[in-house]
Amino acid sequence: MVKVVAKHFVKEDKINEFIELAKNLVEATVKEEGCIEYKLFQDLKDSKILTIIEEWEDKTALDKHMDSEHFIEIVPILSSFMEKPAEMNLYKNLT
Amino acid sequence: MVKVVAKHFVKEDKINEFIELAKNLVEATVKEEGCIEYKLFQDLKDSKILTIIEEWEDKTALDKHMDSEHFIEIVPILSSFMEKPAEMNLYKNLT
């Protein structure tokens, strides 16, 4: 299992566009093989912080996701809405 | 529902102690009312990054957790193992 936390810092005036497009990414991604969880969250205090929390069966499934048509199409547009680069961490579970 | 990502940056020589103690915290916390998920993760590239990903039924359950005996006992010790303050984000789900 691989857990991913991808934290995005979005330009104030692009928050709604980011959310709408990220929802499309979520919708396509949850159908992928090996995807256990893929959800979009918004920080309660700072609405510019939008985080995707993911769980994949293994690294291969995650790599395939990053090669998928929807990822390649949507992620560069999402990146253009960001104030600074996303923080992405890949984790293993210890508990 | 409230999602929490608590990201800790632990001193190199305190990683094992942090993990052992955090496991005790996880064990006690998952028994709490309103706790949907509470798991410890370690970054695959940087073993000093230890993150707890949590899900609570509501803010009240989270507040109760932060008032619990095990939280009050264990968290200050975990903090003493950190290189810098933890990053804590509370989120709502959008998808």
C-alpha cells in the first residue's frame, strides 16, 4: 500500500476553477485499477489549501495513474492555478 | 466529518522512539468515540517525516481527543522529539 498526500496552494481567484477541475480528476481516478482512495479536501481555515489524499494498492498502480490520460490532461492545468509548487509525500503505513 | 493531517519532522536520532510512542497514541485513540480513522505513516524518501492521518465524525470528537488523558500524556513527549513544529491541517471533504 502507498498513501499519498498532495497539498496544493491555490491562487485566491482560481480556487473554484481548481476545485471543479480536480473533481473531474477524482471522478476519473477512482475508476482506476489499484486505486483504494482518492479524495479532495479543503483546509477549514485557509481555503487556498486544497489537498488530495490518496491510497494505492502499490507503487505500480500510482505510476500508472500518473501516466493516465486524465492525469496528463488535467494536472498541468491545475498546476497553472497554483501559487507555489505542491507538496507531495508518499508514505508507508506503520500502524 | 473532519479530516486531519498532522505532519511531524522528527530528529534523526529520535525516529524510533517517536514511532514507538506514537503507536501507543494510535492504539488508545482508535478506541475513542467519533474516531473513524487514526493511522501513522512514514515518508518513503525521508524517514524523519512521520504523519498521522485522522478522520473524525465531527469537530467535537476531535476536541475531546485533544483533551484525552493519552493525548495530554503522550503529545508533549512526541513534541520534544521534533526538529521543528508539526504542520497540522484540518480539512473538509469536497468529493
